[in-house]
Amino acid sequence: MKKLLAMMLMLSAMLTFTACSSDDEPENSLNGTTWTSSYVDEVFVFEFSGKNEVTGFMADENLNIKGKAYHGTYTRNGNNIVFNDFSIMNYYKYVFSKAVITGTTMEVNYHWVYSYSGENSDETSRTFRKR
């Protein structure tokens, strides 16, 4: 009987210290993730943080920022992302519209505007990889 009581006490202690997962961040959250895509001799970098905020910049191969970081917001519905007022300026202004995530890749749709003439491109896509 003493052994049974001791085993029940140990079992109850184990159940007491079992933790549940946090509900603070949804399982599909992009918060804290970085995504990159090589472009000629530079790299596009997207960093997702906070409440639906995204920062983007051009970088060298070591992810050192070249120029300025730009900020925008996004909404996410499952694997689909819609960017809101998010662009990166380089020689062109790259205007990002939407993306689809599949595992560790993100296919991002965007168009560019040439800084000097205002010429626009058709919408195109670029593959980003999660780091």
C-alpha cells in the first residue's frame, strides 16, 4: 500500500510540472524570422517582427545592410501574405504586393519603378528562403 501511495504521489508531481505551450504567438507566426533572396551581387532581406511588421533592405552576402532599411506591414491568412505599403528603394523602387509560403520558401510578387524615369515593370515574382 505504501508503494502504491508513493507511486501516486510521484505521478501527481509529474503531472503538476507538465507545461502547456504558450498561446502568445500563433503557430504560423512570422515574428522573428528572416527571409533572403539573392539578386545579382546583393541580397534582398525581409525581417518579420512585432505585430505584422516587416523590415526590408538590400545587403551584401554577409547580410550587412547596404543603404537604408524600409518598413511596412502585412496581413497573413494561412500561407498567404498581403504586404501593405511595403517597398525597398535601390536604383529601383521594389513594391511588394503579396507572397505565398511553402515550407521554408516564400514566393513574393512585386513590381519595380525606375527611380529616374518613373517607368514601371509588370508584376513578377522572386523566391525567398527562410534563414
